[in-house]
Amino acid sequence: MSREAFGAEFIGAEGFLDTPTYGVPPRFVADALREGADCWEQGRLELSTFDEPMRASRRAYAAMNGVDEGHVVLGNSVSSLIGLVASSIPDRSRVATFHDEFTSVTFPFAAQAGRGVTITELPHGRLEDSAGDFDVVAASLVQSADGALLDVPSLRRAVAGSRTITVIDTSQALGWKNIELPWVDVAIAASYKWLLGPRGVAWMSLSKRMQDVLVPHGANPYAGQELWSSLYGLPLRLASGARRFDASPAWFSVLGAGISLPWVASLDRSAVEAHTVGLANRLRYELDLPPVDSAIVSIPAPHAADALRRAGIHASVRAGAVRVGFHLYNTEADLDRLLDALASV
């Protein structure tokens, strides 16, 4: 059964509460991907088809983060983009992160141990307050496992005037949370969750000082000054600005993301946040959980997963709890169905 939300049609949104794993695309995005696959199958595919989606997604990501589009990198995944940062920080850098942080954030830094890079895991509150004591702080804006929020004002105060590099993964926030982070050194998000695009695209905004120190380890023709004159031969001739760090794009992923992200960016972000957090906090109220301004809810009832599935609720189990996430296409009916299923167990 299709459903309309914020002016778009969604086919599979009924009972779907698993956006922290992947988002359900608007129908017009899925239609564009089907059309692209038809062109591929029929031999009518043109590489120029993907030029505008790449530009459009970069502009939209820049707008959502409050930065200039010349500071935005187009990549394939959060971990590969963070890996670019991790491989470029100095030897023996000290990195701080949260306990049980998502490993796409931490593994790239841990892989630098041979250069003397160390990682310290800290609890919420302590990380934000002591951030200025480290060379790098790497954390998610919203935690994947339970929806816990980074204390952004405290972090910003702690790093003010320091040389600490701030690396923030916004993948579990951007799309429902109304926030801009132009002051951070590195802000990253993946397409396929709350931004409702395909997997295979991620974006990264860079401060000027990060652009100056990063090494373009993945240099390729798409990172060149101009694609068609960058296909053969030396010398190295990369684009100016952050585009010189671009990855070679996954074509159909970019096609979908170049449609979904500009649409998400065009919405009233305050209205989306109010809608999603409102549903999440009604659930917390019904379950006697403390209110949190997060669209992700961790329910300490992993044994309920089968009952939810039988009730037509699509959720997941993470860190020993049922995890649900409310996005713009969810409704009170989804919430009521979830509460009924939980009551049955």
C-alpha cells in the first residue's frame, strides 16, 4: 500500500521503522533508477547522464551543512572517506571517540596503529568536555545503536581555540535532524539511510585546513581538473578545492542520490524533525523511557523482534535491543501497530 508524505509517494513505508539500517526511497527516485537500468540494458546509457546528479547532490549536501559546495567531497562510503582523513593525520596522533562507536568511524583510525596513532574511548559527556585535549575527535552526531546524541555545544566550546580536528559522522542524523555544522573540520554522511538514496554514495565537507593536509590517495579521473582531459598520462592534474578528493562514482547510486538528496534538502527541516522526534518521544512515553530529542529509539526487548515481524513491523536488533527509527514517511498508525505488537509480548 502506497503512502504520501511531504508531497512524495512511498510504496513500502507502512510498518517500516528501520531507516537507521536503510531508508525507503520516494517513488520518483526508484522510477529514475528503473529508467536508468532500462537504458543500460538497451545500450542507450550515456556517461553525461550522471554529471548533473553529481553536481546536484554536492550542492544539496553543501546547503544542508551550511558550507560552500567547493568544500564538499563525493565518495562511496563513510569508512573510505574517514580512511582518507585517518591516513593523513600525523604519526602518533591521539584520537578520542565514544565507547561502542560505530566502527566505520573508529576502524580507519585504529588501522593507523602502526604509525603510533592511538584511540581513547570515552563516555558521553566526558568526550565532549575533554575534546580539546586530543589531536582528533571522531564521533557520530547520533549513535547508530541507540540514538544517543552528541552534545554539540559542549564539543564546540571544548575545541574552541585548540588545534583539535573534529570528525563528525552525521549519517544517523542528516535527513531528520535540523542542524548545520560548518565549523567542524570533517562532516560526513551516507546516502542510503535518512537521505533516502541508494547505497554507494557518501559526502564529506572539509574545512580549509583539512583540504590543505589531506592526501588524495584515491586520485582518479573524476578527481581531475576536467574528466575527459584527465584520462591518460602524467603529470598529476587534480581539481582545485575538495573535488580533488572525489572517488570514482558508482553511477546508478549517484543517479539516485542526485535526485533524493536535493528533494530532502528542499523540505522544511524543522517540520521533519518535529514529526520524527514527536513519534519517537510518544513511543518513549508509552514505554516509560526518558524523552530524548532523537528519531531513533532503543527498546530493551530483543525477544520482541519476532512478534514485530509477524505484526508487519520492520525493525532491527542492535546492541541487545530492538531498534526503531521514525522518518518522514512514518505515521501514528505505524506507532500504534508497534505498541500493539509490543503489548502482545
